[in-house]
Amino acid sequence: MHQDAATSVVDRYRRFARDEAPGRSVLYTIWAERVVADAEVTEVVARIAETHRQPPLVFAVMRLLGAPDGVDAWADWVVAHADALVAECDRRSVQTNEPQRCAALLPALSLIEGPIALLEVGASAGLCLYPDRYSYRYRRGTEMVSLDPVDGQSPVVLDCALDGAPSLRMPEIVWRAGIDLNPLDARDAEDRAWLTGLVWPGEEGRRERIVAALDIAASDPPLLVEGDGAAALPALAADAPREATLVVTTPGVLAHVPRARRGDVIAAAQRAGRWITLDAPGLHDGWTSPPDVRSDGFALALDGEVLGGVDPLGAWVAWHPEIGSAAQ
């Protein structure tokens, strides 16, 4: 093991234990602290390819392979199963497919006249391709704004704190498709286990929401293709029905694209149709003006014009009404 790899693991997992896991997962906090403190465990994690060493990915693989929760037994398990763990981590990637993000996407979708052909880059199993099949409960102070699909309340109810007054409506989606380097099938038991396993232990309600969304996707599977976003987008976009407005979404995926390639994905999305994204403000240069959002938020934008700030996973929306009205 190279010392540089071990140092990188210790630094990365120390930051995770200190800054990311607290408040979300007690178990992941404890595991990360043990990675930092236990040289044998550090050595195993350092064997994993650098691009696959993210704590949420490594810990999800451990749980998938049957690691026990108790930290001492867990540390022994990691050392005993090192080869299997390294191999599985190297073939996996974080494919968090959070349907809650649709609560952040909906205000932007509401600005676009239907029918809509929806195409997502980085679609995973496609759970963010069903904004018309979910129910929404936006809390604005003491007011509740409720939206449901035409056939009644969905098994997936997305609760979201709202600041501002966007014009909200259910989108008319007539075609849905996605691109991913490794598309997942909502009907496949192994793929479902991987997606639900990416939920951090301690995140109440999230696993149940993803399972319900997987059931919706499994009942009416989207068209998913394997490939690079920029390269695969033109051909897939050409399959969209001509009578529909093509909307390309990139919710949170550009962070996983090498910086030199992000502009290619954005350009391909803008050439194909309307473009909606959720991104950290400094992630790329695709904005029409510099985003001004909360430090813990992403920017929500339509065709590069920032509409407001949002929680990265859709728990809150801070709408900029003067920007939103200009975008229409």
C-alpha cells in the first residue's frame, strides 16, 4: 500500500466523519472514525480505486455484502472480506436516485407548456423521470400547497419547504428517457437492492420513498440507454415525439462529470431542447448570470437562467419570483 493512498483515505474519511455524516447517520459516523483510527481497515480501503473510495459508496457496498453493524465485528469483517470488498467497490458507482428532487424540479417544469418529452442525463433507474406520478406537499409558512396526479394521491408524497410563490402545476409528460453510464432497471431485484442500499442508515423515510418510486418506474419503465451524456444525447433526443417539447434535465449529475466535459453535456442539452439543472453554483459556467443562493444550496435553472436556490436533494426551494417571471 502506498503511503499517499493511506493518507488520502484518512483525510477523506476524517472529513466525512466530522462534516458530512453527523446528523444523518450515526452508524456511518462511527464507521468512518474507525477507518481513520484502524490501520488495517485503512489499508483495505486504500486498495480501492481512488475514484471509488467515497465513504457512501464503500459503506453501501459493505452493507450489500453483509457487514455487521457493531464496530469491532465490522472492522474484523472488513479485513476478512477485503478482496471481495475491493472488487465490488471497483465495479460500483454512487447512483443516488432521489425522487425527492422532483420537488425542486417541478417549479421549473411548471414554466414549460406541455406536452413534455422528458430526458434525464445521469438517470440511474429513472426515478426523477416521473414528476407527474408523484404527489407534492409544499409548506409555505402556515400554508400548504398540494398537488396530486390526475388519478389521485400517489404512493410517493414529496414534502418540501417553500419560500416564494412559483406557479405550480403538474406537468404533462408523454415520453420519458434517460442516459447513464450504468442504467439500472427498477424491475431487477439486484438493482433495487443497490439503490435502496445507497440510503444511509438513519435517514428516516427515504428508503420507503425510493421503494415506492421504484414500483412506479417498474410499472411503466422509461427508455434508458447506456452511454456518455454528451455523446448519447443527440441520438436519444431524436427519438422524442415531435409534438412534445423536449426538456433535458441534469439534476445533480454534472458534479460526477470531469470538469473539462461538463460544457459538452450542457451544450448538448441546450441544442436538444429546454434545459433544467440543479447544481452547485461554482460547478460550471452554464449560468446566464452568477447564481446567488444559500451556501448549503444548489441553483435551480431553466436554460441557464437561475430561478432560485434549492436543497440538493429537494427538501426546500427558495424561489426568486422576479427571475422566475422573467423566464416565462
